[in-house]
Amino acid sequence: MIEGAAILLAGMVLGHWLSRRILSLRLRGLGKLPPKPVCSCKHAPSFHDPETGRCHYKWKAAVGYLDVWQTCACRRYDGPTPLPEFYAPELNP
């Protein structure tokens, strides 16, 4: 009984992994994967302030025996242009 459950679980995990792998290879081969909007500092547009453009990403760096939070030195987002945001009021009052 336990062996059967283990075989079933292994088959489900393997099937899930293979289906995702085949789908990603198929999409990559067709060139249908959308480009990821990433700046040259390797951070997403969500880390950049829309008004000033500065990157607000912080990471912990070890300096000697202390951990210091450092900010990204990127001055503005230079990756692909994200879609514009629009406000659409509701039609039904």
C-alpha cells in the first residue's frame, strides 16, 4: 500500500515537472516568452520611483563584522518601457 502511494506521488511530481518543462521549451522555441522588464541594475521597474527614477532596492552587505544595508546606485530606470497606466472610471453608478 505504501509502495503504491509512493509510486503515485512520484508519477504526479514527475508529470507536473515534465509538463512545465515541455511547455516552457515550446514557448521559448516559438519566441513567445515576453521579455522581463529589468533595468541594467538587474532590478524590476517596481523598485524605481516613477517621479525621480531612483532605485530603492536595498541589500545587506557584510562590512567587516557588521551587516550594512546598501542602496542601489541606479539613477533612473533604463529597461523596456512598461505599459502606460490609465484610470478608467466605473460605468455603472
